[in-house]
Amino acid sequence: NSYAKINLYLAVLNKRRDNYHNIKTLFERISLCDRITLSARKDDLIKIFCSHPGVPKDNSNLCFKSAELLRKKFNLENGLDIRIIKRIPVAAGLGGGSSNAASVLSGLNRLWKLNLSRGKLALLAKKIGCDVPFFIYNCPFAQGQARGDRIKPLRSLNPVRLWHILVVPKIKVLTPVIYKMW
């Protein structure tokens, strides 16, 4: 399962030299999830399968980028099928693509027997996207700082249960566009 997130709190502090923004946020992993299945291929291709029209099936997909990052880092030529059953609304600020990318990193760590620690996976996750490290930690609540990629799990909040009603309008909310407008 590749879980969605919401930001219970988000403060945009300032713009950085790298054109990102410094933020402070409180992430909550919620029960809404996509389903990711990874299967080895006999050739060296990476193929994305998803029936949702809003999910790219090429090398712009964050899942593809995760697999390619690991292949390059470890000089691998392993082929891979990535199947995504999409339940998280696309471009809704719920971190679906980032969560999918983290699920692929974690899954390939096991499938390809890379034995990377959570900390090393999180460092790689930063290269894919700012929200990706949060999903590597697989925790219900975490504080995010810097670009949102410096994660501190808040284990004291693990027993807390919150209920939410998600309302997703039929408009796309692309994170880079929102920050650019800020």
C-alpha cells in the first residue's frame, strides 16, 4: 500500500537560493492509498502500468525515476514492471506520486536485496521529491522542515487518531505551480 498524506500545518517561511521554499509542516499519513506491485522483467526495461489517465507512464513518472535512481546508483540493469492501482486523487496535494515513489524505493530495496537503511533510502528519496522522504519513514505523523524533506517522526503522536472528510474539487493543484504563485 502506498498511503496519502495531508499537511495538518504548513508555514512557508522564505524562498531558498535553489528556488525551493523553506517550510515547516506537520504531515499526517492517512488511510487512503494506492496499490503498487513490482515485478521483475527478463529484459532491462522499466514499464509503468496504470489505468488512470492522469498518471504518466513514461520516464517522467516518479516511480520510474525511483527505479532508475537505484539502477544507476548500484550499476544494475534489472528490468521492472510497476503496476499502480490509483485511488489517491491526482494533483490534489495528497502526495500520491511521492508516496508511490517511496513505495518503489522501499520495495526495490527488498526485491533487489540492496539492504539500504531507512536513513539512506530517505537521502535517495530527497533526489526524487520533497515529500518522498516522509513516506520512507512509514510513520503516522512527522514534522517536515527545510524543503519539507528533513523529516522528524513524531512517535509520541502514534496513538492519536484523527478522522477527516476529504473534498477534492475537479481542479488540478500542482505543487510547483502553487509555490511559484506564492
